[in-house]
Amino acid sequence: MESPAPPPLTVAQSRAVDRVCLEDYGLPGAVLMENAARGCAELLDRVSDGNPGAVAIVCGKGNNGGDGFALARHLTIRGATVHLFAPFEEPPDADEEPGEAAMNARVARRMGLPWTDWTTLSEEDLTNRLAEEAAGGWIVDALLGTGPSGPPREPMDVAVRAIHAARSRGPRVLAVDVPTGFDADGGRPFQSSPDGGACCVRADRTATFVAPKPGFAMDGASDWTGSVSVVGIGAPPAAIESVR
Ligand SMILES: NC(=O)C1=CN([C@@H]2O[C@H](COP(=O)(O)OP(=O)(O)OC[C@H]3O[C@@H](n4cnc5c(N)ncnc54)[C@H](O)[C@@H]3O)[C@@H](O)[C@H]2O)[C@H](O)CC1
Ligand SMILES: [K+]
């Protein structure tokens, strides 16, 4: 049953939902991340008629990346062919990084999923690898979500340009929560260069969590977000309303 999209939440409000869930309900971020990833897997299945094909997931080091690592697990369970482009060769261990993002990276690594440290590749090599690993399927942008307040810094900018270039060779792009480089409140890329270019992922579809972001409805936003789907993460309704 597709319920109507809830009213938008700003980036700050979206980030407050996690805090309220943990502090007021004892609902940990790992549960929210699991629901987010599973919802993205269900969406990819739905928009690919049950067969997403080959999926290349490009992860950052924060919780947006964590969603990507958990998504890799859920897509594998569903029989998709997944290749993880991670920001490291080996995830940090639990005492160094106890959070849910690193936990999901460790699980994906222990599953023996196909794995490439994208930070070691040139923009051209990363472009070629993404086009190859996502041929006929999807590239997933799990680099940055609601964390940044400015344009992608190096080496994220390299990954953004590679995703953009690889998309021109056929794969579709799914942005997790927010297209990397896009200001979800302002409704445009954080940085627009004079020639109209921008260091921002152009997505065919954006799977955003809890509620749409205000910028998604602004003029020109859909050039970057593509079609937006809201994915629930299991937050109690009162927790969501409390941040408004
Ligand atoms: N309630 C929800 O909606 C949930 C959202 N989830 C996901 O969590 C991310 C937000 O995670 P967070 O770690 O706070 O931020 P990001 O992963 O987007 O980025 C942090 C990461 O990036 C580095 N960084 C910050 N700014 C820049 C920049 N300009 N350039 C390069 N790198 C930057 C920073 O150092 C960190 O390493 C949200 O979008 C969802 O995807 C939860 O999974 C579930 C609940
Ligand atoms: K993203």
C-alpha cells in the first residue's frame, strides 16, 4: 500500500529524526540503516521489474555509505550481481569505528562481495570500471547524503564526475537519500560553475528517507534527483512529527 508522501523535512529535521529515535525511543541507528537499505533494495527491484541486473554501489565513509554497504547485502540476497566500490580496501575494525556504517562495511567485506577501493583509481579508470560493472543495470550513489554543507571535496569530486561519465554510457543512477553534491534544502547543486556544470550526481531516481526534502520540489531540482521515492526507515510517527 503506497501511502501519500509525508510533508517535507529539512536536512536538519531529517538528521534530528535519528537522534529522537535513539534518545526518546532507544531505536538505534543500525535499525534505521537496515530499514533504509532494505527499502532501497525493494525500490530497485520494483523499478527494474524484479531484476535490477548488475549494480555498482559507490560508497562514502559516512552513514550514506553505510546505507550502500547494507544495500549491497540486501541486493545480493535478492539475487542481483553487486560490485562494491568502497572508500577503503579494508573497513576499520569495531574498536576503531563502532558505528553502523563501518559495521555494514565489515559485514559486506566478510561476505566476500566483489570489492574495489575506488580511491585508488583515476577518474578515467573509475569511469570505465563503473560502466563495466553496471552495464545494463544501475550505479548507486551512496557517497554523501545529508552530511555535507558544501560541494564535494576531493576525492569525492572524482567519484561524482566518474558516476556522471559512466551514466552517459548506459547505466541508470539511483541516489541514496540525496544526490551527492545536491543541496536538498536549497534545491540546486552546492556549486554551480559558470559554464552551468556542477560537481553533482545526476540521478535517474532518488530514494530519500522518511520524507521528501524541500529542495526536491524546486524548479530544476528533478534534473538532478530524477524521480523521487520516499523510503520509510521504521521511525515512530511521533518521532517524525516531533522534529517539525
Ligand atoms: N533519518 C534518516 O534520514 C537516516 C539517514 N541515514 C543515512 O545517513 C546519511 C547521513 O549520514 P552522515 O554520516 O551524517 O553524512 P553523510 O554520509 O552524508 O556524509 C558524511 C561523510 O562525508 C564527509 N563529508 C562531509 N562534507 C563533505 C564534503 N563537502 N565533501 C566530501 N566529504 C564530505 C564527512 O567527513 C563524513 O565522512 C543520510 O543521508 C542517509 O543516507 C541513515 O542511514 C538512516 C536514517
Ligand atoms: K547519495
